[in-house]
Amino acid sequence: MNKLNPLADGDPLLDQSKLFHALEQTILYAEENGGIGLTQTKLFNRKFAHWGAQNFDWPNYSEEKLLRVQKVLNEEDVPPVMVIHDVLSIAKWGRHIKGKFQLSKSLKSLAAHRGQLLEALAQQYLFGYNHGRLSRIDFTAPGEQPHLSGPF
């Protein structure tokens, strides 16, 4: 596993990461609401997707801009919500239990140390996340065979 330079919990650089801010907001939301509601297909529900668009402060994905295109926001319509859900699942920082996404004890204890949380988030996002999921088209470079199973 690649080693990243750790940051102190009070480092001002922590406040510059949009993804980290979205993760912290998600943790707070889940704690205040007893988890995050899920759809029948185990995606984050519309209520959370709408809340994420309001609160994540993500460039080009503000609530105002997203609602110009459609009246209802699903997880796939708000890329930061989709990324957060994927990273939480990949890192095993939560589980789908009885219609809600419940945070794990390991994430709750990690959240108390912002520098360590950012380091763990960066590890998961950079080295564990399938970034091809953000592409709306399936791209295969000329001369390569398409990958049918897994990201590698």
C-alpha cells in the first residue's frame, strides 16, 4: 500500500478538499438521522441526494444547477453523492442494513482524527476507487480488448 504524508488534525489544508468536506458532512448527516435512507436498489435515496447537492459545495453540481435540468435528484445525478457512497462501500465504512446505510464503528472512530480520516479517504479514492464509473461512456483504447470483469 502506498504511504501518504499524514496531516495534523488542525491543518488548514484539510478544509480545502471538497471530497473530504463531503465525507465529513455525510458522517454528520448519518449520525443525526440514524443512517442514510436507501432506495430499493440500495442507492442513497432522493432526500439525501438533494441534501448533498445543497450541502457539499461541489463545483458545477450545486443544487441550483442540477435542478435546472430535472426536478428530482437521484444518487447518479449528483456525482459527489455517488462517489461518497462508493468510497464508503469500498472502504467498508458502512453497510446497508434494513433500508438504511449505517456507518461502521471504525469510521466513527476515524472521524475523530481529521488528518487520519483524510489519509484513509485519499488511499481509498486514489487506489481503490474505479474512476471509470464517473464516465458516462464505456471507453476502450484502440487495439485493447474491453474489460468485462473488474477494474483491472
